[in-house]
Amino acid sequence: MKKATLQLETLVCPSCMLKIENGVKSLQGVDKESLKVLFNSSKVRVNFDEEKVTIQDIQNAIEKLGYKVLKTQVKEL
């Protein structure tokens, strides 16, 4: 498992947070319990199984929803 923190462009409303949360949760290999979308800091924190989903897959899912990923940090758990 790996832990990722993704810095997004500023989120403008709470519904943006829910949209991102639902989009990332739909990916196989994402630990749904660990997923946190932080509205005030425009960050996404999530644990994921790299054998099932890559950080690029997660970034693509977020960007497909219309949000720009500015920076990503990944750590081993």
C-alpha cells in the first residue's frame, strides 16, 4: 500500500469535494476508508494498492472530473 497527497487547484464549493470523493472511490484498489478530500486546503489524501491502481490513474480520474492536480506526493506505508 502507498499513501498519496495530491494538491489541487482551489476547490470552490463543497459539491466539488463530493464529486472528487465519489470519482476516486470508484477506482479499484483505492482504500475508500482512507480517502479524505480536504476542502479548505484543496488536498486529497488516499491510500491505494499500487498493484491495482496507479497514482497516475488517480490523477487522471480527478482531472477527468475537471480539477487540476498541481502536485503529488507518494509514500510507502
